Amino acid sequence: MSGRDVFEYALLRVVPRVQRGECFNAGVVVYCRAKGFVAARTELDEAKLKALDPGADVTGVRAALHAVEGICRGGTDAGQAAGDDAGRRFRWLIAPRSTVVQPGPVHSGLTADPEAEVERLLDLLVR
């Protein structure tokens, strides 16, 4: 299967009330070392968020999801991670944390097009 590279991905989960542990998928982060590629796409389902926590801070959750996308893009959007390579940004993003937006476990696969993989996984696992 030439022309295909290993990639890793993690889902981004929204956990509105951490103590309850209820969550739903709101994005995906994809990393391909061979291509030096890292990207995230997010899509917040406000109805699900409000169903799990009617008092949820929708603006705050949306900002946290957009921050992940910015860190993946690098540059000024990445803040302190601006100088880090794609792999280091990915590893930082997938580190376990107890916040409203949490990464899920890391999975891997093979792809010829990491950018297309981001959209495929978003369609399959988030939308």
C-alpha cells in the first residue's frame, strides 16, 4: 500500500459537567508525522450541549474548540505553541485534562491524504 502514511487522531469531547462524565463528540484532531501535518476541525451541537447542561457556557465551549483549531494551525493563533512542530502541538492537545473540552483516546490508521482524513472523521464521528 504505497503512498499511504500512518496518521493518529483523537476526538474532542465536550463534557459540560465534568463531575457527571456525560459527553459528546465535537471535533477531531489529526496528526501525520510523515507529512508534518496536524489539523483540527470542530462542530459544536448546541442542542446536545444544552440537553446535558442547560446553563452551559456555549460561547466558552466554542472558544475552547476554536483554540484547538488555532493551535493546530500554528503561527500567532497557536500562542505559546507557535514555535512547536506539528507533533509537539498534537501531543500537547491530546494530553488528558479535566476541562469542558477533553481529548479522547488516540487511534491510528493509514492515509494518502491527511486533510481529507480530517473531514472524513468529522463526518463519521462528529456530525
